[in-house]
Amino acid sequence: MRIASRRLSHQMLFYPLVFFLFLLGFVFVLTAVGSIDDENKYSNTGCMGRKLGPKVMGRSLESTVLEEIYRIFDQPYDKDELKGKSDIPETLEEFITEMNKGGYDAKTFAIKLREMVTFMERMTRTAQIQKYKYRHVALNSIPRQLHCLDLRLANEHANNAAARLWLPSEEFIPALVDNSYFHFVLAADNVLAAFVVAKSLVHHSLQPQKVVLHIITDRMTYYPMQAWFSLHPLSPAIIEVMALPNFDRFTKKEAHVLETMEKDQTVRSRYRGAFFDDDIVVQTDLSPLWDIDMNGKVNGAVETCKGEDKLVMSKTFKSYLNFSHPLISKNFDPNECAWAYGMNIFDLEAWRKTNISDTYLYWVEQNTKSDLSLWHLGTSPPGLIAFRGNVHTIDPFWHMLGLGCQENISFDDAESAGVVHFNGMAKPWLDIAYPQLKRLWTKHVDFSDDFIKSCHIMAS
Ligand SMILES: *[C@@H]1O[C@H](CO)[C@@H](O)[C@H](O)[C@H]1NC(C)=O
Ligand SMILES: *[C@@H]1O[C@H](CO)[C@@H](O)[C@H](O)[C@H]1NC(C)=O
Ligand SMILES: *[C@@H]1O[C@H](CO)[C@@H](O)[C@H](O)[C@H]1NC(C)=O
């Protein structure tokens, strides 16, 4: 799909991209928008595009216009090119209104379009930087290229039977509940991130034919996820893709391991499983995790209270819970060590002998009753409480934290860990990722893949 030059691609914004795609006759966006039935802010643009294209261009889009667009967008960018211009359309709507007034030739159209794209790109950059300062927004912000990927894949799902395979295929269904396999559970709403986890896991496994990866996603991401993994199989590993009705990308951090386990029958079988966040990368064979003697404990996790740094590795209960509240101070020790989510081993057999889930729900309820004064929202605090006494400390090699918030982690240190976790805001798929660490993630992405290329996802 050649929309514009490479130079343009990273300058592009999602909305203009959708608009372009429409303009150039890629109906898939509309199909995709049509097949995603949920809280969809893009359908507006889609509909707008639908009404708009013919009006702007007359009945059919002439090839000279396309050529003009290619040509104009191919010209090198100049930092000052918007300087002193007062008539740049600042939004898509303005642009459309302007164009509907008519009287524009192909060249003017292309120039205006380019000016608008450049302008919007700048605005977004500024806005992005602002946004990243606010954690909750940052956690939910997914770059436009990844939205594009979701749309492309949703379209592929709708139009290509090969992108709708049941995962796994029938012959492998028994393996899903077979104890002799290594079971991994990944909660993800980001297709590319999920693939990096899966690929790095399988790539480093010494027995990939023994790997079963259960990918849990939300309803909206299910089709793109299924399409991607249908078209990019990781055999001999077995991949299962399933949607949880209540696992929603906007509350993902709330729907953590525990709820996930509660709601899913497959996962509740008898095996030991490793649970991943989607912002990790596996860098070694993980089968030794199954040899760890958990001493009857439920959750194998890395402790986060013995490190030097303030941000990640010096956390105790008082970092998470409000010890000014009598309900907390009466029941817990402020200096008890905290542990990390993101790469945990759970012994599901041991789990079933406990009342961890009840305890968890009990404390979530207490917090609600106390107007959220026991802790701020999130799953870590009630998790810490619920698993108290049931955590087995594992070697930090298995879970190196902080790659999304510790700027001074060196590449060599990170590379030598078994699993690295980009917890924090500087996710490896965002522009703000730390440059020296990003490669640990990008090396698992095939940037020559058609889907990746068509959404202008690039290595840097
Ligand atoms: C990174 O910086 C933090 C705070 O500035 C410091 O405590 C920590 O020791 C540093 N880590 C490394 C690996 O240099
Ligand atoms: C969980 O079990 C322990 C011991 O069996 C008990 O002391 C505790 O009250 C139980 N907690 C809840 C919330 O049921
Ligand atoms: C902590 O608990 C105290 C006592 O209930 C309450 O006054 C205070 O507002 C709480 N702090 C936060 C940050 O919720």
C-alpha cells in the first residue's frame, strides 16, 4: 500500500490517515469500522469520509489528484514551512468545509492537505507530551499506528477466511488443559505487543512444541488479535486467543490476573502457569520456572523492596496503602515487602486451597465503602493484601523491572535478564521509549511485514 513516502509516514496522524485511506479507495477502513461495534470514535471520521470523498473530488477521484498528492507529500519537509501562514485548516472539519467551498485545483488541495497534516502532527506532539505527564491517560494512549493495525486486521478478519482460524485448531484443544505442557497466560489489548511477548517466548524456548500460550483480550481486540495470530502462527507452539467480556482496554489495569483467573475456566485447570503483562519481553528459556519449589505458595514473584532506586525497587506496603487509615494500620505491617506483577508464576492447585479471591474481593469492597481512602485505584494494593503469606520470592533474573521508567538502565544490564518488563510510561512502542532499551523490543518485530509496513510502524 503506497500512500506516501516514508518521510511522510511518521509525520502522519491517524485521522488524516483514515481520511487518506478512504480517499484512495481503501474501503477496509469502513468495513473495519463497521465490524467494530464498540465505543468507536473513529466511525465519525469514517462516515465523514464516506460523505466527503465524492464531494471534494467530484464523482470520481482522478488519478492526477493522486499523483499531485504523492508529489506534494514527497517534497522534503522544512521546519518553517508553516510559518506566517494563517489559512491552514486546523482540523479535518475545517479542511472539509474549505474544500467544499470548491474552486480548488488538485495542487492546492494537496498542499492544503499537507499543511493540515503537518499542523496536526505538531499539535499532537505537544499534546502527547502533556498527556504523558498524566499517568492514567498515558496508560491508555495507543499510538495511531497501532489503531491502524487493529483496523487493518479487523478488515482482514472480515475478508479473509485464513485470518479467521480457530486458535488453536481442533487437534490441539486437548493441550489447552494438559499438565505436561508449559502454560503461559498473557493479558493484552495491543496486538503488536502481544506478538512480541509470544514471539520472544517461543523463540527462546528450548521446547517450543511444549509451549501453550493463552492470550486473553477484550471484545474489541479479539478479531484483530485472531487475524494476526492466524496469519502469523508460531508453531510448533500452541496459541489460544480468547476474549473476556469484562476485560476492557480502558480498565485493563483493573482487570488483573486475579479477575482473569476467576472468570476463565480454561485457566482454572490444575497446572502451574506463568502470567505475563503485554509490556514484557522474554529473553531466555522459561521452563526452569516449572522446577522452582514454591513451598506450597501460590504466587512466585520478584520482591521489590530491596533495591536502591526510589522508583521501582524500594516498595513496601506503605508505598501502596494508606497507613493513616485505622483499617490498614490495624491489619498490616507498613514495612512488609511488596512484589511485582507482570511476570508471575501461579500454582493453581495451591490457589484453590486458599481463600485469596475472597480476601481480594473483601478488601476491594472495604475500599469502596471507605470512599477509596485505603488506597488509590488499581489492582496492586488489594493484590498485595490478598496474596499475603502466599508469595514465594523468585530470583530477580526472571523479572527485571523498570524499563519504562528508569532512564539509566543500560542495554547490557537489561539484555542479561531472563525477562524484561517495560513497566512505566516509556513503553517500547511509543516515541518516548528510552532509545537504548527500545531495541530489546523492536528486534522481535518484522518491519517488512505487510501489515506493519502499511501502518507505517517503523523501527525508530
Ligand atoms: C539510576 O538512577 C537512580 C536515581 O538517579 C539511581 O538510584 C540508580 O542507582 C541508578 N541505576 C543505575 C543502574 O545506574
Ligand atoms: C481466609 O482464611 C483465613 C484462614 O483460613 C481466615 O483467617 C480469614 O479470615 C479468611 N479470610 C476471608 C476474607 O475469608
Ligand atoms: C488516609 O486515611 C485517612 C484516615 O481515614 C484519611 O483522612 C485520608 O484522606 C486518607 N488518605 C488518602 C490519600 O486517601
